[in-house]
Amino acid sequence: MRLGLRVFFGFFLIAGLSAVLLLKVFLAEVKPSVREVMEDLMVDTANLLAEVAAEEMTTGAPPADGRLAAQLQRYAKRDVDVTIWGVHKQTLDLRVYVTDANGRVVLDSGTPSAVGQDYSRWNDVARTLRGDYGARSSRDNGIDDRSTVLVVAAPIEREGRRLGVVSVAKPVASVQRFIDRAESRVFRAGAALLAASLIVGVAVTLWLVATVRRLRRYAQQVQAGQNLAPPDVPGELGDLAHAMDAMRRRLEGREQLEHDVRALTHELKSPLAALRASGELLQDELPEADRRRFAAQVLDQTARLQTLVERVLALSQLEAQVEPGERQRLQLADWADAQLERQAPRLAQRGLRVVWMERADVAVEADPALLELAFGNVLVNAIDFAPAGSTLELAVGVTPDGSHLTLRDPGPGVPAAGFAQLGKRFFSTARPGSLVKGSGLGLAIARRVMELHGGHLTFEAAMPGLKVSLVLPSR
């Protein structure tokens, strides 16, 4: 199962169970809470009626014929049509009955009347006559067999004597509509809360999955060889991305170091072997011509070693830099002419000439020393691979990628399989007419210089030859 589904189902399970439990607990408290409020009001009503009934109980007149009985009859006949917080009420539901000190009913507003019956064993009457709080909950057969009626009582007292009990009854069904409405509102609110929680859960899951996918895409791109900065991700995932990047760089640095050491060792073998062989031969007595030839070979191999060491050091310094030095505004074509003048002796030695294929008026901002290092290596590489007496083609122009300085040599070019390796250190092809290869550091230096300037180095097959472009950002 995918990570997003796992996170979502986990969140859904936690949020769903929490919502169900909370709703269950809350709904379970609604009905008891309404009944408690109703009982509290009925206690007040019972005590109020007890004070009214006390006056009639002290006169000795039958309560059924008294003023309280008449008031209760008028109460039962009142027309009621009110709306209480959205609930329509059209009936009066209170039943009042009065018992004497022996628990016998002397007044009852209910229909049919219970006057004369013995209620001394009912909890509301019996407990109140004993001096306790009297209340009971019984089946209400008069309204609904499935309903109950709540009865609370208050003592009728006068001058320290307990004359009887007033009981107030109200069917729970009369407030069921309020309970149902409260439960409905709670359920809707709970459902809305659950839906909102799920929406938040989906949003959090999508964000988490998108972030993880960004990290996965970054890891895949890095694995494919792209040198990218870690994605800007907040929180612990961002820390993880930077930690992974730091670990990757350390591993890459170690792997690159091992590769460079092996490649450098391989590059040093040939000149060192040639120097050793020439040195051993020079120790013997040789004809003057042979002595000169072996001495020249020593000088050539020494120069090769010196060039290799200088380029390794130059590339190491460039890789340690994070940006170019002081930039200057350069007219690219005029600047290229100056570089060609410096290489004029070498071009003349090989019988090469340079022609301009395009000469746009392009200005760039670059570090002159670094740009000279990059173009110088590209030019030397072209001179080494171009056939003697051939022509090098130079162009300065502007493309959507930026300003470019392009040099084409008519040499043997590079096999298609080798294009992906061009510009990497210690990768090179053999010079024309020779099995000797270069170190590949020249193009690696040029590529690094372009990266420091925010540009790039491109290669294109020229049929015949190779076209190398130094691309700088347009300003």
C-alpha cells in the first residue's frame, strides 16, 4: 500500500473513532441533562404550589373544592400556541395532585382523577412524608406506553406540621422534541467536524505525499548524475533532505577522490615509464643523435607531467570556489581576438588559421582570468586535434540559452558513445595519428568555469570535427 493511503487511512481511523466516541458520549449526555433541567424546574414548581395548597389544607375545607382546584382547572383549559427555540408547543403537560398526611389523594388535575386513592406507597409521596426528597419515574399510560412520566414532590407544611404533599408530574415525551433537536444538532455538528477533520487529513496527506515525492524525485535525479540542490522543504523533512545531500556529497567526494587517484595514477604511468627508460639509456654511452633524442623525450615527458599537475591543481581550486572572482564587462568577440593572438605561435607551428563564421556584438560580464583559462583549454584542445594546415571556425552570437563563444575544429570528432563523458576529468580520446591521449582535464576546467558563471559547456558533432560552445548568461 502506498504511503499516502497508509497515512490517510490511519488519520481516517483515528479521526473517525475519536469522532464516534465523542459523539456517542455527548449524545448520551443530552437526554439526562434535559431531564435534570426539567426536574429542577419541577422542584421549584412543586414548592410554589405547596405554599398555595398550605392555606387550604389548614382550613379543613376539601381541597377539591378550593381555589387551587379551580386554578388548575382553568390552567388545563388554557390555549397555548408558542414556539420555543424553533419547537412548536400547543399543550400544557403538567399534572398536579395533592395528598394528605396519610398519603391519600385529595386533589388531582389529571383525567381521570385519582382523588381518594392511596398513594402512600409511591416514592414521591412516601419519601416526602418521611422528610426526604421525593421523586419517581413511572410508565405514563395516559400518553404513551413507551413514555415515562417524571414526578417530583414538595411537602405542605404549616407551623411545623406536615399537612400533606404536592406532586407535580410531567411526561418526558413532552420534552423529547427538544432532546431530538439537540441530538440532531449535535450529530450534524459532529458530522461536519468529522468531514472537516477528513478534509484536513486529506490536505495533510497530500502535502506529506507531495513532499516525499519531491524528495524521491530529487534522489532519483541525483542518482541519474544531476548536481542539484536539495528541495526547499520545511520542518524535519527539510532537515532530512539537507542531511541526505550532505551525506551524498561526502560519499560522492570520496568516490570521486578514489576515481581521480586511480585515473591520475594511470595518467602518470606513461610519462614516468618514458622518463625512467630515457634516464636508464642516458646513463650509457650513446651516439650524440640518440642522446639528444632521449634528452628531448625527457623534456617532453617532464612538460607533460607539469601540465598535468598544473591542471589538477587548477581544477581543484575551481571546484573549491563557489563563484567567480571580480567580474568585468567584456566585448566577447574582441576578447576572443586577444586570446587568439596569444596562441598565434602555436597556431602557426601547426599551420592552422582561424576564420570568423559569426561575429555578433555581444557583451558579457565574467571573470577575465577564469574565462581565459576556459577558452585557452578549449583552443589548445582544438589545436591538438585539428589536422595540420586546416581551419578552425570561431563564432560569437546569442541564443535563448545565453551568449555563446563557439569553436569548431575539423578533427576526427568524438564517437557518439563518448559525448556523455566529454567534460569529465580524465576522459579523452587519442590524438590524430597517435595513440597518446590527453588527460581530459582541459574540458573539465572549462566546464567548471562555465558553471561558476552560471553558464554551461556544450558539445556538438560537426561532421567532421567537434564544435564546443562556452555559453554565458545574457546580462
